[in-house]
Amino acid sequence: MPPKIAGLVWKAAGTVIKGRPATYIASTRNGTVALLWMDPSLLSFRFVPGRSYPERGPILPQDRLVSSWAPHMAAAFNGAFKLSDNDGGYFYAGVTVSQLRDGRASMVITKQGHLSVVVWGRSSISLTGVQAVRQNLPPLVDNYVGRTSPSDSNHTWGYADHDAPLANRSALGQLADGSLVYVYGHQVRPPDMAAALVLVHAKTGIMLDMNLSQPGGFVYEHTNGAVTGQRILWSIYHNATVYLQWYKKDFVVALVRS
């Protein structure tokens, strides 16, 4: 179950697995920030590189094959920045595309579908059994504390919409119990994203993609062989079909654990 937070109302949405909802949605900051809680005991996670981004990385046959994830998906959300816009590294399918850097927030997905959000180099992490590592900036949340600062420049957490101070942003946090919370913010600042993850007691958090059309989180249901999805917040630019295709940028799908 998602964490019980005073003033935060979680609603089950999306796929029910063995009689239990796998995903819950809530909102904060007057409805401008949406939270998607995902249960790792019911879900496994898969990284899907985009057609164009991250740049230069390997593409596997199943990455092009929508039928390899769509029939099993319960949720999906966007990945991180372009490699050319970020000083973090990228590892996928046994290939280090861009050198992994200590101190960077890192989304790690194993071949068995376990997803974790870590600070790279904090402890010894072997790439054995790892399918993907996507790094993006320093940690947004570290040891339950938001790491934004009043002295941050507009560029500290990513150059957004021609230097606009407010932007659509996304982030991913991991709680102490291993559960995951994806955050989507509509016209927010980086401290708003950090505050949302701190609110739900995220131990670690990584800033993901931003700008008008890049971020988006969705939940999905399966009825009579058809897959239907919904946005976790009304203002998300794309509809839920965006990840029912091989998209131009990377994304993560949460699949019903077999």
C-alpha cells in the first residue's frame, strides 16, 4: 500500500493483480503535482530506449516490438534527458554508452525487472545482472532530504523551455520499502518536485525529463484483450497511447509480474 500521509488521498487506478491494485494516484500542490505509486511486489520494470534517444545506444529486437510489453503493462513513464544535455552516464544491454559517474542519481533496472534509484558510487554496485542504468544530474532527494537550494540557477536542474523558471517536470523516487513513486509536475520549479518526493518519504530521488511535451506518466487496464490507459494528471501533453508504440525517447514500463 502507498504511504499514509496526512492530507494526501491515494486512489487505486489501473491494473488489479490477484485482487490488489498495482498502482495508486494522488495529487498535491493544489492539484498541479501528480504522484504515481507502484508496487514492486506485483510489478516488474523494463527500460525501453527510444528510436532517437538516448543517443548512440544499442537497440534490441524486442525494443521495437510493442507486443513484447503492451499486453502486460500496468504503468509507464518517461525517461531522462538527452545524453548531449546531461553529464550523467548510460549503460544498456551490456554496453557502456556514456561513462557512469559517481555521485549521479541513477535509475537501475536489472534483467529480472527490479528497479531502484541510487546514488552511483555510494556503495559497490556490480553491473552483473543489470540491464540498464540511466543517470541524470545529482540526486534530487538523498537520504530523505530534498537537495535543491535557493542558490540554484535556472540551469542547475536542467534547461527548461528556453530558460523558463516554471516547466512541466518529472522525477522518480524510491521509498524505504522498495516501492516507487513517479512524480509529474505542471508548471513547477525543481523544489516543488523535491518537496513532493520528501512528502511521500522517498529515500532517494532522480530528476527525469522536462519541458512541455517530454514528461508523462500513465496507468493502464486490460479489458477483453484491449489496452486502455489514462494520464495521471490532466495537463500531460500526450495521451496514454504514446507508450503503446516505440517512441522517439526512452521510457519505462511497469509490467504485471509473472
